[in-house]
Amino acid sequence: MTGVKEGYIDFIQDDPDYLAAVPPGVRSAQAAIVEKIRSGELDISGK
């Protein structure tokens, strides 16, 4: 299966619209979750 962990799916975190619309605290929390998925610490496969 390919996804965030493998780099196939990603979350663009530097888009100007995203930066303008999403508060810094939410962006920070999302970045931390994405990093946990990438590292394998957080498994969202549903298995």
C-alpha cells in the first residue's frame, strides 16, 4: 500500500491559501500528525 508514509500522498503545508486560512496552532498540530504518519509512529491503515 502506498500513502503518506511512503511519500505517495502528501499534505502541502506551504500553500499561501492554506497559510492564510489555517491558524498557526492548527498548522503546527497537523504538521506533527503528518510527521508521525511519515515516521510510522501513527498507523492510519485501519488494519
